[in-house]
Amino acid sequence: MNRSKSYDHRLSEKMRNPKFAQNFFITLMEGEEGLSVEEALKHAIQRMGVKEFSEVSGIPSPNIVDFLKDRRRPKPETLDLYLYPFRLKIKIELEKVA
């Protein structure tokens, strides 16, 4: 499998540590310029490598590639599977608008 230009071997190794991975992911979403959950996932997966992410998440590589190429838009339950290596999950709340 070809590596993306974003792949980082050292970062990929560090991302196998759940605490490091969680902090890395949360940092991607912080601040006004922070990424959305899906964009942060794509960035993290590309840096980590599809094969490596598949190994830690249990998600088949073809599904991950489809997600990266916007051919697949995961439901909240599926996003939880993608977020598992980061020890995170989706929480959806409904609030009243004033």
C-alpha cells in the first residue's frame, strides 16, 4: 500500500499510545481554527497510516480509505469506532435556541 505524503513513521509509533493519541486528536480540534471531528480524524489517520489505523481500530482498510476520500460518511455509531483508538466517543446534545 502506498503511503500518503502526510504519513509520519515516528508519529505513527507514538499514536499507538492511547493517551498520546487522545491528546494529539484533541489538540487538532482546539481553538477557532480547530478542525471538525471528521477532518481531525482524516488528518490523524493520514499521519498515522491507514494500515496502522486499521490495526488499532479494527476497521477494514478499504472502509478507512473510502472515508478519507469522502466516499463514506460515518454515522455517529461508526464514528465511535473511528474514535476508539483515541479513547473518545461522540456525544450529541439538543439545546433550545433562544
